[in-house]
Amino acid sequence: MNNLISETFIVSGRVQGVGFRYHTALQASKLSVLGYAKNLPSGEVEVLAVGQADQVEQLFMWLQQGPKTARVEHVRRSQVIIDSVPSDFQIL
């Protein structure tokens, strides 16, 4: 698994209580992206995505829409350095 990149996405809008993390985990699994999705106290969802650049980009594109139950208003994107590669994609 060479050439992995890691990015975090902060997704705002109506993204809590609508299955956003669950659907994000399904999409990440389809794309072979590792990491997590977790609710933040601010009402946003934080997503860590680790994978090949094209896979992470595809997840980013999906996050801008999200599932039909959500209303995504904005996605902030940041590259991050991680200590170790996650073994899967988790809902936290």
C-alpha cells in the first residue's frame, strides 16, 4: 500500500442524525479508503480518509453530496500526517 495519502474532511450542514456516518463508511469501503467518520460537538462530521489519491478524491466528491437524507453545505479539506495506517474504516 504505497503512495497513500491522508486527509481530513469537516462536513457541515444537516449531517448528524441522518445516517451520514453510516453511508460514508459504506462509500469508503467501496473505494477501499481507510479511516473514520465521527460526529463533532459543533454538529459537523469529521472524516479521516487514508488511501490512494484517486480513491480519496472520489470520497471527497461523494462527501460534497452525501446521502439523500443529508444536506451538505460545506466540506473543509486538509492534508494530515498520521502515525499509523488504520486497518479499516470506522464509525466513531
